[in-house]
Amino acid sequence: MSGGDNVNKLVNLFDGEGMACDEFGCAVPGASGETPESGGAASETLESTAEETLKSASSAGGPVSSKRQIVPGSTIGVLGGGQLGRMLAHAGSRLGYRFVTLDPTPDSPCGQTAVQITAAYDDREAARELARRSDVITYEFENVDAGVAEMLERDSYVPQGSKLLYTTQHRLREKQAVEAAGAQVAPYAEIESLNGLREAAERLGLPAVLKTATGGYDGKGQWVLRSEEELAPAWEQAERSGTQLVLEKFITFEKEISVIAARSPSGEVKTFPPAENIHVHNILHLSIVPARIGDETRREAEKLAVSIAETLGVVGLIAVEMFLTADGQLYVNELAPRPHNSGHYTMEACRTSQFEQHVRAICDLPLGDPSLLTPVVMANILGEHMEPLLAWVGEKDPAAEKLGVEVKVHLYGKAEAKHKRKMGHLNVLAPNVEAALEWISQSNIWRV
């Protein structure tokens, strides 16, 4: 196929704001880093497309971020001051980096370990102050203001870019990007009216899940629909969100798994071992590693995560959450362009933690070895678990000794232990995952 044919086949996924894609991969306008590997004329076409975009932005007078190595001793700015930023600062400070964070909550979890600018996420002057104090800027969760991220990208160095936020903040754009990377998603439809919901439910079949296209986490902004009678009440509630809506066919799955991939501006990509995830009330409860899946599924999951990281031009981490069905099919459910709850197990169980890897990736250092050192189960600590956890911390634990497990505690420094609020996690290191799960089942921490 000639280069001209490839140009004709390029399509813009996101109404002029997204990726130019063909059968070989995608080029993100203005993104730093290399395009996915391809051959011959197709590769040249994608490279020249990105080059022309960069030239156009430069001639328009806007600064263009290019890849650069940020060495230890530099300052990393973090949009968001939650627990992910806190653990990022812990890992990066060991490498010699300094940290400054922007968050509206005084004495935020990250602010306890970094200099904090206390301001709203959409406060542009505060964001400019963050840029003045930083050599590189990252974000610790994807619901930061994309407009602020775009402004910072123009004026400072944001290797993750704003386009990745733009994509992952909206379920429809995210699904299109996942499909462009060659992965399956659950059959879906955009919903604009109650009649549209009824038609889509008939076409996709029930049960199905109605979701807000933006916002929503830990089960919020989602309605599981099992009968026609539930459509109108769900529509009435969902319409109040004021955002676009998506209906997804309910996938009957055997396991939920996730893979976290890291990619640097130089194009180096590495994946962490897949985690098997168990949710309770739509909140992650356990991440089990090694995941109890076959080798072929493991390889396919890692391959999908790499393809998504390369297709989206990811810099830093991306968590790819998937459903595994009884017949061995993998469906990508969600993406998170940052460190992820299901990757907390890496802190003690891997040669390199997800947080150190993210720092290495955004600073364009060589990526660390992500291989597993020990079986592990990560268990989340919610607000209602804090009292029994603190009682356990002060006592000897004969069960842990008998089972041969070592329990590592990570608390996030949040001021108030609210019901269902993530307050910390435990990494239960063990000779095998069965021993770790047995310790968790015997513990009183989660019996509330």
C-alpha cells in the first residue's frame, strides 16, 4: 500500500481533537514520543503527520513540548493532591526529586509530603504558579480540568499531554480509542432520549448498564438495567447528570483483571503482571497477583495494554481494566491514565513500584524492571475499617506467623474516616495467594 493510500485512509476519531488513525496505528497531534512501530510508507506518513502538526503549532506562535530528560534534583508538579500523588512523591523523593502539588483541600495527602498550592483545579493562576515551580508536570487522577492541562501544556512541560485526559475523561471517546488499538469493548450506544434508551436496550439486550459519559467512579453514575420497567426511572435519574449517556451491554464475566503499562517519551514500554480484581459494592476490595488466569490470557492482556499505550501515545502509566469471559474473551472496560488502585501491590511485591515507574516514565529515565518478587494480595481499607485496623496494628498476629505472610500497611493521611472512603491499603505478601487470602478471611478488619 502506498503512502498516499494511507493518507486517504486516515480518520480523525474525535471531531478534530483526537488521533489520526489508520490500520497501522495512530498519531496524536502535538503528542511527544514515538508512534507505534509500523513499516515502510505507513510509518513515514504517521511521522510526517505529527511533524506537520508540530510545525503548524510553532508557526502559530504556540510553544511545543518536545521530549526531554528530567534528572533527579528537579521538581515534579502534580495536579491533584490525593493518595496517588502522596505515594508518587514518596517514590520520587527516594530518587532525589522534589514535589509540589495543586489541590483544593488544605493538608491534602500529597500536600503532607510535598509543597502544596491550595486552590481549585480550574484556578488558572494557581496552575501557572505550579508551572513556575516545576520542571515537569503530571496528574494523579484524570478528573482534573482538561483546559488547565491544555494551558499548562502550551506554557510548560506536560509529557502526558492534555489529549490523553481529553480521551479518558469521556467514555465514548475512550471506547473509540480502545477499538482503534484493536481491543474489544462491550457493545454500546450513545443515549440522548428515553426513546433512544428503549431502542438501544432492545438492540443490545438486557441486562445492560447505563453510564454517564463523564465523571463517575466506584460505581457512581451507573445504573444496571435488568427489565424494561427500570428504563424510565433510570433515565430520569441519569438525565439530571447533565452529561452525555452511554448504554453498555452487560458482559457476563468470570474475572475482572487489570494490566498497568508504562511508556516513556522515548517509546520504551513495560507492563506489570496482571492483577485479578474483586469488587465489593462497586469498590475495589482485593487485587490478587499472580492473577488466577492461564498463560495465554496473561500474554493477551499484556499485549492489549501495550497496544493501547502505544496507540494513545501514552507517557507515564495507563491502567487497562478488562473483563474475562468463560470462553476466554477479553473486553476492555475502562482506562485510567495514571497510577491505579489495582497497582498498589507493586509497592513491595515488584522490583519497581508503579509509582517509581511513573516518575521514570515522565522524566524519560530508563524504565525499571516490573517483575514480581512474591505473591501478594492488596486489600483496600475503607473508612469503616479504620478502627479494627488500628486495633490490629498494636497487637501481635499469630495467624500471620502461622500462614507465613507479611502484612505491609499504607495509610493515606486523610483527615476523616468516612464510610466507603478509601483510607489506605494493605499488601499481604505470602508464599502463595491462597495463604494471603486465608489471612484476609480470618482477619477482623473487614468484618464490619
